[in-house]
Amino acid sequence: MPKPRKVGNLLALAVLSALAQQPMHPYEIATALRGWGKDQDMDIKWGSLYTVVRNMDKHGLIAAVESVREGRRPERTVYRITDAGRAELVDWARELVSTPVKEQPRFRAGLSVLAVLHPDEARGLLRQRLDAVEAAIEAARDTLAGHLREVPRLFLVEAEYDLALQEAEAAWIRSLLTELDSGAYPGLDAWRAFHETGELPAEVQELAGKAHTAD
């Protein structure tokens, strides 16, 4: 189970990773994070940046070093990571790498209500998704290969992970489509009959009855 954090927003993790490189003011932090593609690695809401920075300063994870002014721009506060912030960064990274957390992708939500679609429509939509995923895989492979010529692999492991997930998803969809196309998918006739007659399969009615009894 994830441990409570003084500042639990993942943007704080990104900020700590940036300040671990060198002191920066918030605008520089945002520029660096965008340049490193951190907004592709985690859900970053840029409008929360200054609030997160203030909270991190409040809890001693970062500390103000100086205020600087460039031309007519407003004064900006430069922050550095503290020893407590560096320890938090390392501990947080250890947790994220080592501890699985239940996540709920949108595709899983769609699959959970797949029965509301006619089997033939479901097959067509799955093929449509497979085409999109395969195109994304091809693009990701090309992008990763290009980056590997310029960037050490250590800094691309998250891209490798994304690619592996896409490849696994594509393989699973192909397998499912093979069963649907061949008619070997268990319960396919009952699924089709439900859309033709409106009558739920007996086993589904039984499950619903058990859930109602449990309530």
C-alpha cells in the first residue's frame, strides 16, 4: 500500500527530480520537465505547480535560495532540494518501482460492459482499436530507436515499458478476436441471443440474484 506523503501530488515527484539536478525557479522547473517529457510520464496539472512548490517549501522538501529578476519580468524565487527532499525523492521512487497499485484504465472499463454491444459490433470495434494500437506500436518503436541513438537507455525505460504494454494489449486483442471470429468464445451464442431476444442468459440472471440477496 502506498505510504502517505507530505505532498502526495505526483507533480511534487517531478519537481524533486528537476531540483535534484540544480536549483531552479518554478518557470525553469516547468520548462525542464516539459523538455524531459515528464508530462508524458505522469498526470501533471501545470496550473497546480506554484501551489505544489509552496507546499513542498512549507514541508521542508525544498528551500528558497534567492530571488532573481530578469529584465522587466516579475521577481522569481529560486529553490533547491533539501536533504529531506532528496530522501523523499529516493523513497518515493523505491515505492513506485517496487509496489504494484491497482489502476483502472479506460479500456478495462469498456471491457467490463462489453456485453451491451452486439458481438459483431464488438468485433468491429476491437479491430478498430487493434489497428490504432498497432500503429502506435510502430510509431513508438521508431521513436524509441531514434532516441536510443542519442539518449542512454536508462532514461528511456518508461518508453520501453509503454511499448511492452501496447504489445501485450495488441496480442490479447488478437487472441480475443480469433475466438470471436471462429465462434470458439464461450457463451457467444447466449451473448448474440441476448441482443436478438433481450433475454439475459440464465447464469447472468443467477449472478444478479446472488448479488441482490447479498445486499
